[in-house]
Amino acid sequence: MDEKGLKAIEEMKHQMGILVEDFNHKLDIVIEGHQMLAEKIDTTSNELKEDIKNLDQRLMKTEARLDKKIDTVEERLNNKIAAVEGNLGKKIDAVAKDLSEHRADTEVHRGYKVSEK
């Protein structure tokens, strides 16, 4: 090998060194980017966990309030049903009594006209 060939080899070594350094630098940048992304993912994950915890607490409070309101509505409805049943019971008893009196003596029983056609 002559001196020109050695210089060409040295120049190629130099160029390869530059390429390797450039590649290493870019690889370091990629690694740093991955580390930053991992940190961001961890931060976002923690924030989401906290948000889910807060949402769960709010849902539990809402469920408790709804249960309370449903119980109140059920109680009112049961009271109204009981009142209606009581009134209907009185009315049914009155109709039954009136019917019984009518059956006992249709002519004496007032309020009904009996006619034969």
C-alpha cells in the first residue's frame, strides 16, 4: 500500500468515526425521548388514578343521595297507597252494606226503584 491508500484509509476511519459519533448522539436523543415519554406516562397514569378515585367518591355520594330520595318517594307512595286502600275499603264496605240492605228488603230499601217490565 502506498501513502495515498493509507491516507484514504485514514480518511475513511475518520468519516466512520464521525458517523459513529453522530449515530451515538442520535441514539442518546432517542433514549432521552423514551425516558421523557415513560415519565409522562407515569405522571398521566397517576393523574388518571387520582381522577378515578375522585369520580368513584362522587358516584358513591350521588348513590347515597339517590338511595335516600328513593326511600323518601317509596315511603310517600306507601302512605298514599295505604290511604287509598283505607278509603276504598270504607267505600266497598258502604256499597256492601247498601247491597245487603237492598237484598234484605227491596221495597223498603230507599234509593232504588224496582220495576218489572
